[in-house]
Amino acid sequence: METVGQHLAEMTVCFREFEALSGEHYTNISRFHAEYEQIWIDAVSAGVASGAFREIDGEKVAVKGLLGMYFYSFLWLNSEGKYKPAEIGEIFADLFLRAVAR
């Protein structure tokens, strides 16, 4: 969240303009996003397999929810708001970890 807060203009362009890319640029960025998502899916799966996380029906959906909290924060994040980006990151982490906790 601190990265989003520190680079809000760039992150806004990144998340809003992604669909406007074409050809090789779109393919490369789409692949990058898929690989990034897979890293998270693998981490959640490993947590389930190790017993650290509860069984989750729809691990991929859970990861999309987690990443959605992060990816779309550019729409509402205000670095000068009541909660600083690092605090929002802690809130997000707490929400997710409580959701998957055994």
C-alpha cells in the first residue's frame, strides 16, 4: 500500500490503462499479471497444505479478492487521509489472514 501511496499517479495509469494496450505489450503485461496472481495462489495453497490456513473452497477467488483490495485502492487511497497507506496495508493483511486462519 505504501508503494501505491507513493506512486499514486503511476499506479492509476497502470491499472486504468492496462486494457488500452495492444499486441505484444498487452500480452506481456497480461502474462505478468497472471504470473503474479499464480504466486499468490501458490502461497495460499501452500498455507492450506501446511495446515496454517483452513481449507478454502475457491482459493483462486480468494486471491482475486485480496489482489482486488490492493489493485483498486488507487481509486480511493488518500495518502493524507485518516489512515496512512502502511496502516491500510496492515488492515488488509489482518482481514485476509483472519479470513484464511485455521
